[in-house]
Amino acid sequence: MTPCPSCRTRPRRAGQYLCPACWSALPQAAREALGRRDRHALARLRSLHTQLGQHVPLADIRVVPDA
């Protein structure tokens, strides 16, 4: 298993963006947007990783649904 890119302490499973604890700390709208599989999915994932790299608190992360 790979470490969570948010907390870097707990493992995340293959196919998951974050560990369960960090995932549940995201706003519902962000979780729904990241769960959608369409042509914008990769852009939303990049948005998540960019915000994590900028140390945006998980509760403040906003993922543009159609980006």
C-alpha cells in the first residue's frame, strides 16, 4: 500500500486517492466530484493534488466539478 498524499502517515489502497480518514475529511461536494469518472476526472485529481501540495486544509478543498 502507498502512503496517503495528504497525511503521509496512513496507507491508502490501490484505486483510492486518500486514506479513509482524509477522504472523509473532504467536503461532500469534493468527494462526489472526485468520484465521477468522465473526461474531466484527471483534471479534478490534479486539482486535488495541487491543493494538497499547497497545504490547503482538507475541509477547505474545492474541486471544480467540470474542470
